[in-house]
Amino acid sequence: MPLPDLVWAWRDAAHGHEPALPQRYLDVLERVLNQMESAALFTEESCSFSQADMVGALADWLSRARAL
């Protein structure tokens, strides 16, 4: 799946979640997704963005959101 589609799917799923997620969860997700979009501008790992760290951050966010 292309990154823009993946990011859109995460945003859509988070905002369509019932019951609604707390705003702080949406804020954190948006920050991670924005970083993923920025990281996609680089072809390799950079000192500013690590693709592995971004995937890890999404996994952490998802586990915490599921625990609500």
C-alpha cells in the first residue's frame, strides 16, 4: 500500500472510531503520521527520521488506543 493511502487509512480509522478516542490520542497519531509523511521524502534512514521508529510509534499508539 502506498504511504499516502496508508496514512489516510489510519486517519480515517482513528476519526471514525466509536466510541470516539480522546483528543490527546488523535493529536499523537497526527504527529506520528506527519512524521511518516516527512520521512517518506528521504530514500534512506536519516538522522531525523527512522522508518523503524515510525512503525514502532504506530504500533505503540495502536496498543494504547486498543487498551482504552
